[in-house]
Amino acid sequence: MKLKVAFYWCAACGGCEEAVVDLGEKLLDVVAAVEIAFWPVALDFKRKDVEALEDGALAAAFINGAVRTSEQLEMARLLQRKAQTVVAFGSCAHTGGVPGLANLYPRETLLRTVYQALPSVVNPEATHPTPEVRDSGRHLELPQFFDTVYALDQVIEVDYYIPGCPPTPALLADAVTALLAGRLPEKGAVLAPDRALCDECPRRDSKPEKLALAEFKRPHEVLIEPDKCLLAQGLLCLGPATRSGCGWRCIDGNMPCTGCFGPTSRVRDFGAKAISGMASLLGCNEAGTIIRALERIPDPAGTFYRYSLPAAPLRPRPAAPSAAQ
Amino acid sequence: MSETSPSSAESANSAFEPKIVAFFCNWCTYLAADLAGTSRLRYAPNIRVVRVMCSGRVDPQFVLDAFAQGADGVLIGGCHPGDCHYQEGNYKALRRFHLLRRTLEQLGVEPERFRLEWISAAEADRLRTVVNEMVEQVRARGPFRPKAAPQFQEVTA
């Protein structure tokens, strides 16, 4: 009998689903080897089909996306019960991802911004999402929108992590192969190489021994040379702090690394380590000059915790919503 | 980002004693603290000193961890510019400090709670002034209450 697997998405953009589709013809090999029992984005199975499975009937559940609503939490818990192995697939499930930056703001501010304040919003009746709606004698319940975005392992136990925004099809294929062969590593492992991207970068030879940057440049401000170390060109490239395994997709696209593969096993707090590494590259020693050089990074939390804010040890204390917002 | 001000209940709470984690470099600020001790200088007893070999050894992870574990403030003390025992460790600390402070502000940690000072081995007086000043500023801000990390059992719909 073929092993059953499930794919599910929580608070995600759909890019991780794209990574599965990007397996291309290899997807046929996957389908030949395993039975996909649940994959809402592509196959017409319903939640009741998963509920009907015996506990542990799934060999693995690949869950992408962060957890932001009560429905996502219920689905994550359901899949955990049905699956022998839970794989957090992609940056959002791994460390919270881009949706996790919402933790910088309280829920009320977010809802008011999206449903009222934005200039393009037309909402004269001030309709606001609520968990319960009564209309013409009918009663509808909607998922609750939490005030915090969670990484997957903050709400259920996770066995493995596949990082990336999105992960590469190759990492997924490797994970499925390892699952089939029964040679998955120790529980809790990140299924990607445990080295920094900088170590394996194709531009590595052009990285100077010592960098002393006068300022950071933003990608739209410079003509980026295609073969030279991006740090040496003054670009904020997080390669020194980021786990490898992405296949240098951004570097090959002539763009600096933004850190989607998260930290290596030696680092607990990706953002803090990235701040440490990047600030040290400046060549200036005087406070005023340093402050001016760092002003070229307009949003440090969004830059260094772009994919990992929910997983960071220090959880943001969002300012109370003010009347002006 | 809008200002977070302590509630009036917190500022009125005179029983609040701030806990401040102080990372002092082995060659200058730690010796200043030592001198303050042997000179019988009195200063606010709110700092918990961690001796590091250099202010440049203070990994931003230490600072974030200190706040995450309930410190009300973090003070880093190093040698004056040009005096670093390792030539330029204190410059590295300075660069990291400014980037980290802006990040901390975005995370809801007010600037008064995180401070970097150059204090030489002879400046016991200055150590006293800095510590007293910081303790009062942090006291005025009230306790720092980090949002607790969720445990998966606790997250309920």
C-alpha cells in the first residue's frame, strides 16, 4: 500500500504550493510513490475526508503558512492527529514568515487599517469581520482572527522543518525520498544543509577578507554587478547569517539574500545575529556617521526579522492603537 | 510608532525596583565597578553585572534574551573610543548598538531601557552617575513586560 501524505496551507501566499507544483514531472514520481490524501489547493478532498481517516493514517503532513485563525489552528491539530510526521513547510510554518510581521501591530489596528483607514477602502457601513453573523434568521460562524501570528511549532508539535520562501522543489523531493526510504534524520531537524549561504555562494571568491562599508545601498539605487560579492557592492545581503540550501536563487537573480532559509543550528535568534553581522560590516567609528549610515536601513525589524518575527525570543509588544491610526 | 507610556498605576508604584542587566568589559567598565566598590561609592543596587572580555563580545542575542527573560533594562559598558584592549571591539559594539536600538524600538522596547556607555577603569564616579541615572529613567518607564512565548497547549480558539 502506498504511503499517504497531505499538503495544507495556513496563513500563506500560495508560493509554497507553487513549490510543490514546481516539482514538474517529478511530481508524477511523487504521485507514483505516495498517495496524496488531502491537498485543498489542487484536489477536491474536504475536511471530513481527513476527519474520516484513522489517527496516524497519514505518513506525513506538509503544512505551510503561519497560524493566525482558529480554523488554521483546528486544521493543524487535526492533521497532527492524523499524521505520523508533521513537516513545517516553508518560512511561514518554520519561523512565522512575512505574515508574522503583523505581530508588530495589534489586531485592532490591522483590522481598522484594512477595513476602514486605507484610502482605497470604500466601506460606508463600517463592516468589520466578526466571528458570528446573524442575518435574516440565519446564523453563520466564522473563524476567529487571533491577535498574534504563530509559527507552526508554537501551536502543534512539529517533527521536521523545510525552510524557504518558498522551499525549493529539490528539498521537497529529498524529504519525500527520505520519508519513503525511512531514513529521516533525528526529530526536530531542519531538512536543509547546516551551513551559511555565504559559505557556498558562487560569488564567494570576490568577497574581500575584510569589509568596511561607508554605507548600505538599496538594490534599486545601484547597477548591481552580476559576479561580484553583493556585500562588497554595499548591498545588505544576509547570506552570512542565513542557512544554505536555496540554490542561490536570489543571488543568481542578482539580488541580495533576504534570509528566508532562516538561521543555522548554532543560532537561536536570526534577527539578532543578522543585526550583529551587518552592523559590524560598517567601516565608520563615529556615532553620528554610524547613525547616518544605518538610516539607509529604514525598517530594521522588517529587514532582519522579515521571516522570523514570531519565532524570535523577544516577542514584540505592539503599541496600543492610537486614535490617529 | 506611537509612544508607549507607562500607566499611571505603574509610575505610582514606588515599590518597583528595575532589574538591569549590565554587560561590562573586562578591561575598563568592570574595573570601574571594582573601583567603585573598593572606594565605597554608593549607587543603586539594581544592576546585575555580567563580565565580558570586550563590549564587542556582547552578541545582540544576549540583549534580546535579557529582555525576553524579564530584564527592565540592559546597559553595556566598554572602553572609550581608541582605548579598546582589542583595538576596535568597542566600535563594533557601537555600530551594533545603534542598529539594535532602532530594532528594539520597533519591538516596543523604549530607548531608555537600552544604553551603551564608555567608562574607563578610573571612572568609578561616572559609573555611579550612569547607573543611578539609568535606574531612575527605567523606574519612570515602569516594568518591562515581554509578551510571553506561547505554549501550544495554551493557544485556544
